[in-house]
Amino acid sequence: MNHLQIIKVNVRTKNLTIIDERKFKTEKIIFKNTFDYIIGNPPFIGSAYQNEAQKRDMDLIFSGLKSYGMLDYVAAWYKKAAQLIMNTKTKVAFVSTNSITQGEQPGILWTILYNLYKVKIHFAHRTFSWRNEAKGNAAVHVVIIGFANYDVANKTIYEYERIKGEPQAIKVKNINPYLVEGKDIVLLSLAQPICHVPKMQSGSAARDGGFLILKDDEKKELVSQNQSIEKYLSRFISGDDIINNIVRWCIWLKNATPSNIRSTKEFQERFKKVKEFREKSTRGGTKKMAELPFLFAEERQPESDFLVIPKVSSENRRYIPIAYLTKDYIVSDKTFVVPNTTLFHFGILTSTMHMAWMRATCGRLESRYSYSNTIVYNNFPWPFYPGDRQVKVIEKAAQKVLDARLEFPKSSLADLYDPLTMPLALVKAHNELDKAVDLAYRPQPFTSEANRIVFLFELYEKYTADLFTKVKVKKNTITYYVLVQNVHNFF
């Protein structure tokens, strides 16, 4: 019908009351035990925003299953629908928050749907901007997933080039939980990378109420009062600082003696406030660190120069701004760090190949990219067995990206990577790097981002199926060149 209907359901009697607002007519229909479709728009409520009743709903639906506490409320509709359609030809389609196809949630939800209910995705609308008819309802980023517990030969992905644009229908053989063409693979949170690459970790967590962190003008004022304390102040970097070139400092007394600490009278009032803040914490580890208010609560400072990636970055950028820093920079837990890296690692991670993987697998904070070491980085399939010549070509191209940044010393990474202001020199350097990285994966060109994702999931499957263990690799055939250029002006 082409006009509005309101449908009321009496659950006890299983009667449907259809109110036709145009004809002002009411009909009674008996609800049957079998049905052709289940369709809906479940409530969009993330795990952190569920009230007590909603949490009880999640406990009821997912009882006995692991890690479901991280799932959005929408996930309960998927599991309940999967139960209802067992051994039927019923099809299901839900408008859902796109978060259930990103980050850790697909691995949790779809492992359940695959293993317990043999669900297959028949069609999917990838992320698009949607506003329903509710008064004052804000636009949200959603997906639509159609599924059943039987397979079909032809499936369709609806791809949106622009989030508010019209979809392009793509015929595919299979759709995975990330709503891309590929086998039914889910990425699980891993403690170690699937490839032999340096480990990525979070930076240090102050948990100090902000009292160990100083703005640049605060630092200058303190040093003007006592120059001897300057040696206890280190440049502090968080994700936003890296991107926007914000200058901040932190009190860093990790290797100071008790007498050194007592001599810093200018810091003592700050230490008292840190102690008070930590004593009020509900975290056991933070409360314990109230005894050491002059130190960061969780110290994970690299002992060598390192690569740094913001945990949250704008979805409008073609590349996440990634930088090198020297070990004297103190990095917050709002960033990821990778020590012992080379230009080769920087080149791969800042390439279009890695960005395509990141966009397909990372979580989102609102619409922004929320990078993950355990999901995105640790599951990322690096080029298998790149030759020494390929490594050198990638490193040379990676250095050109860094050199192009240095041509604009007064510009922040936010300036350099804004799609509207990205300098031509940097665009050309990234294009050259992308070509070098692509060739390390295969000689044939990649025609689209979807094409890259299909390839990367196939490569991921080979890594995780251990199909490469039968290949004999000659020792000492790959040389990694350590970065020696001054790194202070890279952000």
C-alpha cells in the first residue's frame, strides 16, 4: 500500500489491529505461526547508554554467551530474529546502527549468528545517513542488513559513494559481517599481530584529573619562577595534540630521587590534587596510585623512538595522520604507539591499503574513525614476503611523504590532511607511496576500495589458516632501514 498504516499488536491474543488512517477503517487479522518477513528499526542504544531494563533484556537474550556486554541494544533483535526463523524460509531486515558492523561487535555478534543459527546475509546497505519521521530526530549513520538462515546464490551490496547520496547496487557471491564481499570471516580481538611486525600499544595514562598536565603558558610561568624544574617537564602528546599541533607539557618524575621530588615545591600543590582525585576513583589501580601522585598511573613510555597513531580521527580524511616521535615525548593513552619501527612500517600503515582495511574494520566514535590495535592493527594482513627491492622502494616513497610534510613547517597535520587543503606535493608523495605498497601486495592494480577489501580479507584468511607456513623463506633477505632523520617537525 502507498499510504501510512499504524499496526497495533495484541501479544496475548495474537490479533493485529490495522488502522488505515486514510480510510479511517479498522480490520482484525489473526496472527499466524509462520510469516514471510520480519522487518524493523530497533532502538539505537550503545552498550554504555543502556538503562537497567535494557541491560536485563541483553542478559536475557544473550545469557551464557561471552562478551555480549559490548554489543549495542540492536544486537538483541538480531539474535531473537535468528531464533524465530530457525528451519523456516522467513527473511529478516533491520535498519541498524552501523556500529554493529565495526570494531569488536561483528566478531561477537556474528560468531553467535553463524555458529548457532547458520545465518546468511542476503543483502546489505552499507553506511548511509538516515533520518526517520520522528519529530526532532537527528540524522544518524545506519546500515540495513537482510538475512535468513538459508543461503541464496545472488546477493547485493548497496554502496554509498557519498553518505547522503544514492546507493549503487553491486552483485556479489557472499557478504561478510563487515558488509563487504568475502567469506564469512569475523575478526576477533587479538593480543598479538598475525604478521611478524612490531607490537602496537596504548600510551601512558595519567589518571590525574589533569593536574600533571600543563598548557604551554602554564609551563612558561612555572619555569620563570624556578628554572631548575624545567628538566622535570616533558613534551606531552595526545591524539588531538598531534593532529592540531597543540603544545602541552607534563610533569615527568619517573627517574627522579625522593630529594628531587621534594625540591620541586612548585609541583607540590598539584600532587595533593592528584592524590585527592585518585583517592575518589572507583578503579582499584588508580586508588593505589594515590600513594604516588607524582607519577602517571599507568606508564607505558617507549624506550626508543616510535610511530604514533591517534585513536580517534576524522572520517573526512583520506589518511589517518601518523607521525614519528622521539622517545623524549610522553604519549598519552589517547594514542597508540609502535616502537622499533622503520620507514617500511610507516609506509605500509599510512598507505591506502591500510586505510581501506581500517575503514572496513575499525569502530566509530559518532562518525569518526576509532582505531584499534587489537582489531585493526593486529588483524591487518601485511604484504607477504616483500623482496628487499620492494622494501627499499616503499621506504624511499615513505620518506618523500615525510619530506613533503616538512615543506610546510607552520601547518598542522589537520591542515595537511584536510581534503580541501592537502598540498599537491603531499598528494603526489602519497600517490607514489600507494603505488609502491600496492605492488608489494600484487602486480595487478586495485580498481576500487571494495576491490582492496576483498583482496585483504582473502589474504587475511590465508594468514589465519596458516597457509603460508609451507613456503620456505630465505633468511636475511629483507633489510629494514632505521629512520635517522630529525623527527621533531613531523607534526
